[in-house]
Amino acid sequence: MNYILFDGPSRNNLLPFTFTRPVADIRVGVLTIREKWEHYLSCTTTTITEDYLADKYPMVEMEFNIMINASYLPNPDLVEIIKDLKENQAIFQDEDVIAFYAVEGQEDIDFDSYDAIEYHQEVIKIENTWDIFKKNKAAIQEDFNLLTADRESEPISDTNRLIAPENIFIEAGAKLEFVSLNATDGPIYIAKDAEIMEGALIRGPFALCESSTIKMGAKIYGPTTIGPFSKIGGEVSNSVVFGYSNKGHEGFLGNSVLGEWCNLGADTNNSNLKNNYAEVRLWDYQSEGFAKTGLQFCGLMMGDHSKCGINTMFNTGTVIGVSVNIFGTGFPRNFVPSFSWGGSSGFSTYGTKKAFEVCEKVMERRQVEFSDQDKAILEQVFEDTQKYRRY
């Protein structure tokens, strides 16, 4: 069977992260949503997404296909039902479609003509940006169970202080000495070739992905995920870093999500709680205004390729778009559009020529090509977000 992950109605609620990727390639827990489905289905998947993303994330259609809403995270029960789908069948939760069967060339989908299978079990759904950190605890536990089933952890050096070691799993090539790992409140997963330097204090649930580094003396509170090829220092709480991003120095990051290729300057801090303890509002691209989150704790949402200088201060509930460069004293505004350059004293447009020069240098350092596909995606993001750059 051919499985295709589609963005679904939550795509715009997940901006700025879905400016540069399909919903399926959001990281929550240890793995991206796509990686989770491919583990469970034991096959590769392709994608239905925005046209400008399709060259990098193409769809491959075959004679028979099962379409899966990428906002839903897999679990063993749901996967078995999806594998058993027959022609003209669809799985729903309430009125939301989770998955459906489609034949090649089927352009019009009339769900009224489908046999509806109601799914009543609990399932993790990522439909807003803050769900990425809010639901990260459950996602880490699910991925930990998936990745470690019937396997034994690599030995852990006795220089480390371990609490609840049965909930700690270390892959081959990981390095850690003189580190405190407390897995009482949730599992700790350290991927291959990752490193935790001396003096780091870590509480689960926590995932450190491939070839990432936790620097000396860092303090990490779960549930937190650090994606691959990232460097993290200072204090981090209940946050998700997608990958290839750095917070290398002191400063606080809490209840936050960073995309890829981000960099936080030394002593950058974000607020995750308002002084009056009121509900946090976040910029909503759908309504083009600030929307309620229902959360008292909510920090920073930063899109891909964005950077900030030393001593940057972010207010509670700040949304930073794609390819933003922030510097200077004071708090920048709570919503900074993509391709902006400046800070609290004002912004100007960050042109694609200058932005692309930085992208090439940053990615080259990690031996990753800044491809023509990447350029085309960012050029489209630049055009699509022009209406927000009213400085």
C-alpha cells in the first residue's frame, strides 16, 4: 500500500513552521511526525502540501493509496485500523478525517459516500504551534517506547548520576560524563553521536537527537526535545528545537519552539509567564490578529533561519517568522514578520540576497547544501509574507 501524508486544515495554525515544511516534518517527541509514521508502517511516505513546497516534498501516487492527516500522531491501535482500510472507507474522529482510502486519479473526495469508521480512542493531534511543546511529554513517551522496544541501552559510565535508570536509553556513540540524569518523571533518550558535557543537569522527559550537544553546566527541564545537530546551553524548560539550531550560551528558553537553522545569541531570554498571570495570546496567521491559547505559560515561536543577537529579550508569547535577524536593546514586538531586520527601535526588510548569503554560510558549516529548492521556498515565503512587513 502507498501512504501519503497530507497537511490538513491545521496547516495555517502551525505557521511559521509550516512556511518551510509540510506538517508531517514537524518534530515533536523524539521523531518528526513523518518518521513516526514510517517507523510504524515500515515504509516511506510522500506528501500532499502547498504547491511551492512540492518540489522538495513531492507526492507519489500509485493505483491504491491511503491518505493520512499529518496532524495526527500514530499509535499501534490507529496504525492497525489504517492498514486495514478498504476502498471507499475513511476514519474520522468527531468530524475530522484522520485517514481515507483513495484510488489513482481520484480528484473529488465525497466523504458522504464513504463508509465512516469512528475512532474513539485517545490520539495525539498537533493542530496549533503551542501543541508542539504542550504535548511533547506524551510524544516523547510514545517515541521512547517505539525506539527502545526489545532493545538494551548502551552502558552508561559510572561517573554519571542516574535516577530511574530503567527509563534512560543511550544509543551507540553517545558521550556523557559527570552528568545528572533524572528520569523519574519521564524517559530520557540520547541518540547516536550526541554529547552531554560535564556538569549538565537533566530531568526527563528529554530527548537529545543525533549529533547534538548539551554544553557544560546546562540545566534542562522536561519535557524537552533537542533535534539533531544542535548545540544547547543555559536553562531550557518544556521546549522543542527542530534541529540544526543553537542556543549555545546562558539564558532561558521556556515553553518555546525553535525551527531549523536558528541561533540565539548569548544571554538571550524569553518570558513564558505574564506579570499579571493572564492567558497568553499568540499571533494567528489565519485571523491576522492575536488569538487566545488557553495557556498561562507560553514563550517563543521562532521560524527557520531566524537569529537574534546577544542579550535579546523576548516578551511572553512572541512569534518570529522565517529568516528574521533581531538585535539591539529592549523587547522587540510580539510578532515579527518573516524577512525582518532590526529590533525594538524598528525594523526594515531583510532582502533575500543578504538572507541567502547567511543561509549558505550557516548550512555549509554543517555540510548541508543550500539548494535551489530551498531558495525557491524562501523566495515564495518572502512574497507571501510581504503584507505583514508594515514597519
